[in-house]
Amino acid sequence: MRYLTFALGKGRLVKSTMELLEKCGIQCEEVTDKDTRKLIFTNEELKLRFFLAKGPDVPTYVENGAADIGIVGEDTILEEERNVYEVLDLGFGKCRMCVAGPPQAKELLSHHAMIRVASKYPNIAKNYFYNKKNQTVDIIKLNGSVELGPIVGLSDVIVDIVETGSTLKANGLEVLEEICPLSARVIVNPVSMQMENERIRKIVADMKKALMSE
Amino acid sequence: MSKELVHTPEGVRDVYGRESYERSTVKHKIKEIMYRYGYENILTPTFEFFDVFAKEISQASARDLYKFFDNEGNTLVLRPDFTPSVARCIAKYFMEDTEPVRICYSGNIFINTHRLQGKLREHTQMGAELMCDGSVNADAEMIAMMIESIRATGLTDFKVTIGDADYFKGIIEEAGIDEDTEDQLREYLSGRNYSALEDYLHQLVKDGKIESKFADILIHMPDFTTADELEEGAADLTNTRSRSSIERLKNLYHLLDVYGAADNVSFDLAMLSEYNYYTGVMFRAYTYGVGDAIAKGGRYDNLLSKFGKDAPAIGYMVDLEYLMSALYNQKIDIPYSQEPDVVTYDESDYEQKLAMVQNKRAQGYYIVLKHK
């Protein structure tokens, strides 16, 4: 039997994912071991392999077939626009993609005048402003601490993930508009879906069952 | 010489040495199969008017074309796909003919994919098109040829899935689903996002937009099924479009069995057409070691009429880039028949060796003559 490879997005999703897989009878304790230096973890019994990757890289591994199955936030899937099957909403890791800024910036969103938007998600931001709001925007790609944008005057608003809103609040910003709700998703390489159909469908069905019983 | 000039631009590469030989061996084997079926070679230009491709591809992929202008201001593109070019050519030269036309081609296509994804922008494709024949026999000939072409390269562990664009269209018509809803359904189905599909359909049923019967059918669209189970796909449908597509797939399977090509075949009724031009049966071949289909094709009965000739057609193509990486990945031995012998000479025996070598070359041997 061939190995099925899982790519897991590093960070907050890993723990919930492994707990869910455990409920489906899939175990690999090493994955959550923070002290390990290993990059790839194996479950020899079920012929499964796991590795952790940076979120935005997960769809890349899956699209190229380097991983058969990926687990990653929907924000990444929307941003990367890769050719992968999105087969299951895991329901956890819930948050929202939002336009945020200082309260006075709300005014700017009600016109069609050009504004500057800072974001880690340039594609999502562009798609929202161009295709949904018909507003011309200048998008500035940042790689972290996007909240700084409006504070230091780099941009008028930001487009970012909001979980509780406390970071925004602490910096005098607020959610101005919600773009879409987000959660963790299971993605699958289209070729793997054909070549390993039975195994993959069983794993996905088991995960779904485990989610329903929660 | 400046150092930068030794690099190729991103997304294209040199193929040389052994790989180049192996590639032409594989090409030769595929071409041989096409010739055995009586397909004639065709050459179409590397670039054409944008309009030849414009209507057939989605807006997103229109952005990925290499476009430029000629000095009269026409927009030209490097071909991203052979089928529209071949269709244009056949419509032009066989306008009056009603006899089936069998054409094969091989060449490079160009797609300006996004940067840094590890994807090539120039792919070699080999394909065949059977025009002016709308029968299920033509469908079977195409799929059997595709399977034989792949087998001829030594690849054995691959799968072929077959779907039919009419099946889904028939359901949409029978259920009276509007265009926006259809788009949303297509998005979920093509992403195999069954959980979202289920939620969405339940909502539609609740809002009274579709009958629950159709919601059930769409949720349970058989996406990986054997020929024997095909019948279930038509069980609850009354529309002729879906039902006849199921009938046709069953006939097709029978014919493939006669061809001896039914082993690797399964059916995927949730397969939706990715190009706008596919109208009936669609098929793809998959194997281990590559992230995309190594070969694909389908029926496109409306494409020729865009060039003024109303005739059905079907075609397939093998993507040599993906096929070669599958062969290398699965360590499949490609016969390396053209490796030349080496004959060495020194000053004293050059003329004598040369005569001997020329004689041998005339007999068809491959020989390198070089200084000792």
C-alpha cells in the first residue's frame, strides 16, 4: 500500500486536527510534540505520513501532489486559488475575514473613491473591493502585524482575519465590514482523489462522522 | 559573454541529452499508435488570433495567455490549447465534407501561469481529434486510443475516469434550476465540496427552490463508480438528456471492453466540463507521481460551428510534461535505442575509419566518429 500524505497548516489548527483524527482511529502523537526536530511523522500501521507546513504552503503541496490531503484555514484556500478539491468543512478554527480600520474610516467605504488597503491577503482584498463593492483600491501587501497599517498612516483600512477582535480594539481599530466567515477545511489533490478514492473517502467520511458526534 | 544569458526565462527549460532522447522515444511510440488508427498529422501555427480561443476559455484563463499585437493592431496569442486551432483549420479546409476526419498533432502550448508555483509555462502536447462523427463508436475509438497511447509508453498503473457533461445539464433542466444557483452548484461540485453542497441544497429545498428529490440526486451523484452501477445514476430521473447520457456511457463501456481497454476505466458523473466547449462525454487519465491528469479529452459538438461548420467532434491529448514526470517518478524503463556507437581514429587510420563508418551509417547504424 502507498503512503497517504497529510500536510497540516502550522499553528492553532494542528491540535484540534490531531484530536479529530484520533477520534477516527488515526494516531500520530509525534505531530503535537513541540520538542521534536523531525519534519515528517509516520503511522506505519495505516501507512500515513504527516508533515507540518506554513499555512499558505499547504495548498501548494496539495496541488502539486506532494501531499494527498491538506488541512488548512479557508483564508489560505481563498487567497491561493489553487486547483484542489475542498472536501470538508471542519467547523473549528472559526473566525471572520474583515475590513477593519479606525471608526472614522467607515465613511471611506461608502463611496467609490480610491482607498489604500493593507493586507496579508491581497487576492481576497482585491476580489472583495473590485468585484463585490466596485471600489478602486490600492493594495499594499504586508506580511504580519497588519494592524499597524492605519495606525502609522500606511493605509486607510486593512483586510485581515478577526478572531475575537481584541487586537483591533487594543489598537483603536474596529471591524468595519465582514467579508466572509472562515473555518478549517480539508483539501485533497484531484489525482489522489481518483487514485486512492476509497481510502480518502473513508477518512473524510470518518472525520465527518466524528464532527457530527461532537 | 555575460553570465545572465545562460539562463532561460522562468517557466521554460532546455531538454537535452538522455532526457531528450527518451522524450522523442515516448513521442514516437504515441505517434505510432495514432498512425495505426489512421490519423493524419496536422501542423497549425504557434500563434493565432485571440478570438480563436477567446470564447472557449474562462475569463480567468484568458488572463493566462501570452498576448501580443501584430502591426495592424490585431491581438494574437501563443496557443494555450490545440483543439480550437485544429477545429478552425478543419472547418476551413473540410467545409463541404461530411465524411469523418481523423487528425493528430504534436507540439507545444503556452500558458502564462502565476509565478513561483513550480509549473512550466510551455508544455508539449500530443493529441488526436475525430471530427464529423457523433457516434458512441467515435467516443470509444478516442478513449481506446488514449489508453493505448499511455500503455505504449510502458505506464501500466493508471486510471481513466469518464463523465458526461449532459448528465448534469439534464438534471439542471429537469429541476428548473436558475443560472446563479447552477453556478454555485458547479463550484461546489467541481471542488468536490460535498458538505457545503449538502448544506446549500438543504437550504434550497427549505426555500422551495428545488424539489428534495433533486437535492438527493445531486448530493449522491456517483463520482467513482463502475459500469454496473451506472444505472443507479438514472434511477430517479425522467429527463431524456441525463438518461440518454447514462445509456451512452453504458454502451461506451461495452465497446471499450471489446477494445480490451476497459480494465482501468471508472465513471465519474460529477465530472463537470472545465472548458466551455465540452458537450458530451469527457475523460481523464490519472497516475501516481504527478499532481495533474496525464491525458484528457472530450466531445465538443458545438465548437466547429463557431468556425462555420456544423459538425460533431471529439478529441484527446496527452500532456508530455506530466507523462514524462510520471514515467520518471515510477522508474519506468524507456528504451534508449538511439544511443550511438563510438568509433575512434588517429591520424594514421582516419580515412579508412571514415569509409567504414560511412558504410555503416548508410546501413542505418548510429555512429560517432571521434579522435582518440
